[in-house]
Amino acid sequence: MTLKVGVVGVGNIGSIHASVYKDNPKTELVAVCDIVKEKADAAAVKFGARPFYSVREMLESGIHLDACSVATKGVENGGEHFTPTMELLEAGIPVLGEKPISNRIEEAIQMVECALDKKLPYGINLNHRFTPAAIRAKDWVESGRLGMVHMINMRMWINNPVESSLWFHLRALHPHSFDVMRYFCGDVKKVAAFMMKGEGRTIWSNTQIILQFENGVIGNLVGSYDAGLSYGLERCEVVGSKGRFVLDDACEQLTFYPRHSIETETYHYLGGMRSFNETFKSRITDFIDQLAAGMSHDEIDGSAEDALKAQLIIEAAIRSWETNQIVEL
């Protein structure tokens, strides 16, 4: 059965969602929606879908939707997710949202609880975990190849001059960072954070955050909106009693280092994935495949609950810096 899908918010990221749905044989893109009429109309022409200018109008039209992406933006990239997501969930439609799930925790909790109450699949575009390299590394952790996991070091940084809010760097960029750290090491117990405003900055554009996980693993995040692109976007290192791995830029290179040997094992572009932009297709395709397979709402990978937990770590880091204390989740 072909899934009939829609996309709400057809800016740059929403257009990526629409392109994936249009090209996937399991889906038919039937609706595009944007409060900016010109954007909705242009997307309708480009993707061959029916245009709408509000979620309410789309729902009241009687058009059938098996699922819908919400790729709106707003303050800290999450300020406009709540209303369209709640309208879709209340109508019984599974949702794939963009990160952050919301820049306001109370709204994120309400969305997650609504999906759980209605037993609806609700995923978030936590695309860094949906790469062949990350999946291979996860298998190494779960199979015991690393032995007992001791620590995780994560770095994520880009050049971003935007100064839209004091916590924009934390709330907009690091849902990805903390989701990757949770993906490999589980839930977080304690958080301690340090911040710095970069040269000429008014926002906290640099951070180092220390984590203790519930299983005893310790971790560190280095994040910045002031870093040069030549250094790479992302590096994740997980260290265990038998070895460690280093994963660069989500998908481009994965290396295993045995603890007691100088031999290493390196993979480049696993599965043919060559760049970060390709991770959108892998994540959205996974959501499509899970829906098509009839996966239960509580089996969705990269779920809204995962995104909420990442956002809770961010808020704990903010409280830690503001209060000069270790914060327990």
C-alpha cells in the first residue's frame, strides 16, 4: 500500500522532506502546506502536490494523510513546531518533526504525551544516528566489541553568525549532539556546563558540557557556533575496556582502535553515504519503512521521546551554567 503523505513548512528543510517522499516508491506526496502562500504554491508545482495554507485548512479539506512531516522553524528553530504538530496528532496522523522538538520543554512534553495517548508514531529528524557508520558503531557497542564502555567525547561545531537568542546555539544545534551521545551510551544522569561568548558575540556561542550517564559512563561535549568548517562538523569517540571507535562527520569515516594492538580498522563512506546532506534521506526513509511495516508507536527509532530527552539535557546544561551547580535529571 502506498502511504499518502504531506509536508508542513516547505522552506529548505521541508523541501528536502518533500523530495524524499516524492522519490520513494512507498509514498505519494499529496499535500504541501505553508503559511506563506507563495511557498506553498511553488512547492505544489515543484512536487506535484495540492497546496494548503494552514494545517486546519488541510485537515478540513478531507484529503487523506497517512503521515505528515512538520518542518516549520521559529525561535531557536523550534518555536513553530507545537501548533501544527498538535493539530496533526489530534487528527490521528503520525508525524515526523524537525529538531529541536521544541525550544520550550512544556510544549515538547505535551506533544510527546499526546502521541503516546493516541498511540501514534511520532519521530524527529535526529538524522545523525541514521547513517551506516553510526549503525555499525552502535553494533560494536551492543555486541561488546568495545568491552565495558568508559567514556564518550563528542564535538559538534559550525560557523553560524546568527544571534537570535541567548541560547540559540544550545537549543538549535545540540539536540543532535546529545541524541548521538544517548544513542551510544544511554540516558544521562548529571550535567555540568561551562559557556563562553565568542569574540563580538552577545549569545553563548561556545560550550563545554560534562555528563554522567545512568550506567556510569562519563562524557564531554565541545560545541561552538564560532568554529571553522575546515575542522569538520562533528567527531564522536567512544572508549571502552577493549577498544574505542572514532566516528567523523556522522558518516564519512569510522575507525576502530583495539586497546592492546596497533592494528586499526577503518571504513570510508559506508553504504555509499558520502556527505551529511545524504542523512536526511536515510532518516526519512527509515520512518517510511517503519510506517509501511506497521511498526508500533513505541518502536519508532529517533522518536519524539528521544528528542525530548536530548532537549532536557540542554535545559539542564543551561541551569548548570546559570546556577554554577551540577544538575541532576
